[in-house]
Amino acid sequence: MTTTTAPMFPRPVAHRGLHNRAAGVIENSASAFEAAIARGFAIECDLQLTSDGVPVIFHDPDRKRLQGVEGLVADATAAEVTGTPLLDSAAGDRPQTFTEFLAQVNGRALLQVELKHQRDIANTQLLARAAAEALKTYEGPVTVESFDPRLITLVRQFGFTGPRGIITYDYAPDGWHKDLPEEQRFILRHLLHWNETQFDFISCAQDALELPAIKFWRALGKPVTGWTVRSAVEAEAARPHIDQIVFEGFDPDA
């Protein structure tokens, strides 16, 4: 008798929901999440912390691109962030608090929640604690991930018992984290924080899927999602190296 284990990510993951700005459906909005649910996709979203300690669904550290407002999310209150519409939203969507988002989804889709990097250790702890507290009573399928090993370590310490993932890429000297010392980028590139994080899955940039650490951990059974896949051609190229795609801008079921 053989047994099989259900995949951690059985369906493609809609990056920031199933969004289409040209059609008035903005990333990380209630409309984008509802569209993903309607198609049976999993949902990736981003969690930031406001100045009054409330986690909100928002990607950028600043509000300019998505709300047309100067300033950082971390310097605004939750009322200010959630009270301002998302630019170009046909439905007049506004950013949601994490609890509002969880109430909307209500177990209808698998979640891949990214905890965004915070500017200091105090806010890092606050975000991890707030996320873990909100998820204690949530009954749907959910995973948590972050570029920051501290966040996925802390969210476990604060009581989150679901799958936790590390987000990674090649950490090239001219990449997003170019200001980090080379030693730290080396640790992150090769996932040498395992003793602390003990991550359950990996979310890797599609152009870094052949890094030795990714191949090593996947061979040992750690699921890998590849981001951000933007075409069927990219999906086909990534597929031998991953267990699921994190996509936007095309229909993976077409």
C-alpha cells in the first residue's frame, strides 16, 4: 500500500491577487483577491505594519505608487492607509487590515502571506506578533513567508504553527539588498540560517532556481514556489525546478 502526501501548494499562486490595473483591479485589493478565489487560485499578499501597530495588506514601503500619497506606510496610521483609495481602482478599493482580509477570504483560498522587512527590530517583533495573533483564530489554509529570517523565526515563537517559508534570490551585489554586507548576502543566498529558521518551504526568484541551496533543499523534500512568473513560456522554463508558480499577468490555466 502506497501513501501520497498532498502538495503544500496544489494550485498556482496569484501574486498580490488576480490583479489587472488596466481593468481597474489593483494589486493586493479586495477585488483582486475575490477574482483569484473565483478562479480557484491560491493568493499571495503582503503585510506591512502601520505607525499604530496594525498590520495592513500593502506591498510598497511608501504610499506614492499605489495611493498617490507621499510618505511611508510605517509612518501612517491604519486609518490613514485604509481610508485612502487605491489609485485606478474601478471598485474604489482601499487597503485592508489583515483581519479584514482574513474575514474576506474566510478559508476559500490557500494564502501565502509575505511579512515585509521592517526598519528596526521592535517593528519586526510587532509585525510577527500581530500576524501570529491574527492567525490563531483563522481556520483556512495559510502559509507565512519572508525575506527576513528573523520574521519567520519570530512568527513561530509567537504561536503560528502553519508552514513558514523563506523568500530568496541570488543576492547579487547590484540587487535589491545591495546595501547588505557580502557575508550576510552569502548567508541568505545559501540559506545558512536553517538552524534558526527551520523553514518549511522556499519561495525563490525564477532566475535563481538553480542555486545549489535551492536544488539541495528541494531534493530533501522542501517545496519550492517560483516568483514572479509572467508568461506561459516562463512557467514552462521554471516547472522542472519548482513545485508551483507564483504568477501575474497571464492565465496559467489557459
